[in-house]
Amino acid sequence: MNEQHKYRATDKMSDLICDNYSLLMMMSRFGLSLGFGDKTVREVCEAQGVDCRTFLAVANFIGEEQCSYDETAGEEVSVTALMNYLKQAHTYFLDFNLPAIRRKLLEALDCSESEGVVFLILKFYDEYVKEVRRHMEYENQAVFTYVEGLLQGRPDDGYDIATFASKHNQIEAKLKELKNILIKYYPEKENNHLLNAVLFDIFNCEQDLASHCAVEDNLFVPAVARIERGLKS
Ligand SMILES: [Fe+2]
Ligand SMILES: [Fe+2]
């Protein structure tokens, strides 16, 4: 790992989390559990069977200014570890976070009074979740299956990671729209605590999805492309 990066293998794992709490979610996607006392990043990863260099590459990518990340980013990552991480993130979004936001939306919106707006908001949200599901299932099924083949030395003549990268679109834009509908048009109520809480969740989810896609574009795609080049030569 490049010395100039923010987080190192010898840092205490607890310091990383206190420095940037969004790394908490990243940890659980790597399958790391809490309760590691004063252990370093390397010690925690080794004890829990996680590839430390891949963990650090993602932590640094998320923790640093992503646009300043250099071309050689993720040169040391394990594609298997990164793919498992991405799969766990998909499960988190589809099976936990997006359904939780929907439940909170239902709770926050006044279904008795402004039926029309509430119906439209929920419909918009459900359509959005369907779109995210399509995006992530395509990655789980088509892309990861292709990469697993590559890892076993079986390239596929009809597909490459550049094809995926060229069609890989941002999925958080519509969430921004939903947020704007709620902020600009939802009729004002006496107590907005629930609505504010769900808006916070949507802001977080938007950021989390953007960073997920950036990890795919900037760490995963280049790492897979290196394997493709290796197999060709
Ligand atoms: Fe993804
Ligand atoms: Fe994606």
C-alpha cells in the first residue's frame, strides 16, 4: 500500500472508524465484526480472515478524495475479496437499507390527508428500487459470473469488463429527485421529525450508492482489466 495513503495496516481499527464512521458499513460488508479492542487493521483482518490490502484499498478510496485517486489504485487488491465485498453491499442495499427507508417513508407520510402525493411518492420509490435491483442483479449474475470464470482461467470471447464499464450508470440520481420532491412539495406538518429522519436516511443512502459505484468503476474494473490482460498475454 502506498505510504501516502490515509490509513495504514498498523493503524488501530477503532481509530479508522472514529475518523470516518461510514467505514463501519464498509467493515460489515467485508464480514468484519466489532469488538476488536486495540488491535491494528492488519491484526483484525488476519484474525477474521479478510484480505488486508483489499480492505485498505477500499477504506482509503472511501476515506480520501476519490477524484484524486491515482491510476494504480487497487493494484494490490484481491478481486475475489473485492467481489465478495460488492456482493455484500448489494445485499445490504436490496434486503436491508432500501426496505428500511420504505418503512420509514410509510411511517412519516400522512396517508390519510394527502393521498395523492403519498401515492405518487411511494410509486416513485418502488420504481426506483426496481431499477436498483435490476442494476445489482445484473452485476451479481452477469458480471460476477464472468469474473469468476476469469479467475479460473476461462475468459469469455463475447464479453469484457470494458463493456460493463461503458454501460455502468449512476443509480443515485433518482434518489436525489425523490429527496427534492419531499423537500419542495410535501405539505408541511406540525411535526417533521419522522420526515427529517427519513430524509437523513435518503441523503446517506445516496452518498453510499455513489461511493459503491465509484468503487466499482475505480477499483473493481481496473483490477479485472489487469486479469484480462494477464490472460491474453
Ligand atoms: Fe454494484
Ligand atoms: Fe454498479
